Amino acid sequence: MTATLAPGEVTAPFPPAEIAKFRIIAQDTLDKVQAGDQTDATARIKDLETAWDDDEATLRPMDDTAWQILDGRIDSALKAVRASKPDPAAENQTLTALLTELQ
């Protein structure tokens, strides 16, 4: 089953400060990708993975469906940025989609 929620709806159950933290990291990563700095983008996306994993025990019980949607977007961004041959278009697309969800 794949659930969908409108941007803003997916983040509604979660504390705004937590969503802001994820949004800042995702935007930083996108900025690094757009600047052609793959090494720093890869390092910064690790920060997102770590922060998301650290908050799972708190956030997931608040709304499992919304958590899974964001988790899928984060996984897509992680995969794109960490690809053995990163595709800037794919990186831009997945990070932009994640940022849209994090509104």
C-alpha cells in the first residue's frame, strides 16, 4: 500500500522544529549538489540520515503513514546522492521532492 498526502499534510503530525532541521539539511545538500560539490553533498546527506534515524522512535509513533512517506523520500535522496555515478538531475529531483514534502 502506498499512501499519499499533500505537502504540508505529511509534516503536520510532527514538531515544526524537527521538520525545519530536516529541511535545512536537505537544502544544504541540494545547494552542494547544485554547486558541483559531490563530496560535501554526500557528507551532508549522511547528516540527514543520522538525524532521521535518531528521531524515528519519537516521530514514527506520531503518524506512521506520514513517517513512511518521508522515509521513502529520504531513502530516494540518499540513493541518488550516494550513487556510484551520481546523476545531478536525479539528485536535484529527489532532493526537490523531499523539500516539497518537508513544507
